[in-house]
Amino acid sequence: MVEYIVNLDSIFGSLADPTRRDILKRVALKELSVNEIAAPYNITLAAVSKHLKILEKAKLIIKRRRGKQQFVQLSPPAFQNATEYLNYYEAIWNDRFDSLEQFLKEEKK
């Protein structure tokens, strides 16, 4: 359970940064080299590498080496953990909204 919570902290912490969210959006479409990932940003390659390390630690991406280049792709299992966590709270809120809706309907009568 503790590992699950640490992983969620890492996932949501990673998603808190707009550059990392943009990187994820781009690698969700196709596998990219680190240089391709870095190209649109006005930051150093070292800064992009730090972002990638954070995403990799959160298990949101997978890095692979081909020759001298590293390629990055999305890692869906980490998103499944976050989705399950969010779905739990979505269900709670949906139940509360359903109860409120029922209460308001009964009040109108």
C-alpha cells in the first residue's frame, strides 16, 4: 500500500509541471528521441533530461537506447494506477450528486 501511495505521489507530482505534461502529450502520439522532445522547448537539453528522469521515476515513460540515441515512449500502466485512484473519488462524488438530485426532486413535491 505504501508503495502504491508513493507511486501516486510521484505520478501526480510529475503531472503538476506543464512542460512534463506537454512531453507526455507528445510521446503519447509516437515514440520520440530525446532530441526530438527537446526541440520545441527554450530550455537546455540537461533541463529536458531532468524532466524525463522525473517522468521515468514516476513510471510514466520508458526510455530505450538505440545506438547513440535514447528514445522515449509512454508507459500506460502508471496511468492505470492514477485512473483507478481518480475513479474511486469520481464514484463517491457521483453518488453524492445523485443523492442531492433526489433530495431536490423530493423538495419540489
